[in-house]
Amino acid sequence: MWGNQDGFDRGQNGLLLAGMMIFWVAVIVVAIWLVIRLTERRPSHHIGHSGGHFEAVARGEAPKDILDRRLALGEIDAEQYSITRKLLES
């Protein structure tokens, strides 16, 4: 008698539609953010990862300086340092 036969009046239908739209917009925004976040390139914070040694050489840093820094950072031990140092000097 009052309202529509399906049990919803026009105000409830509009509210339901707005809620669904807000939900799907939020899902799409989160999906885009995740794709961007997971595919962005991040600079290496550790010299030993992702080509850091090649980048140091490209910057003009001497191989002995790179070796000294790697020892100081604990990337190599003293034995590896002395072996590599001898190879660089020969």
C-alpha cells in the first residue's frame, strides 16, 4: 500500500547504490595503489644488493675503496679482503 512492492523505498535504493559505488571505488583505488607500490623501484640501501658494486664503479669509485668499504660494512671478512686486495694489486 505504501512504497514499492519490493519492500524498499526510493531513499533506501539510492543509499544502497551510493554505498556500492563507494565500495567499488575504494577497491579500485586500493588495487591501483598496490600495483604501484609493488612495482616501484626502490634504491638499494645495502651496497651488496642489486648491482651496488657496479653502480659504485660507474660513479668513478676506485676498486680498492669499494673493497675497503665492503670490509667496513661487514660484507666480507678479513680473509676475503686480503685475497681480493692481492688480486687487485697484481
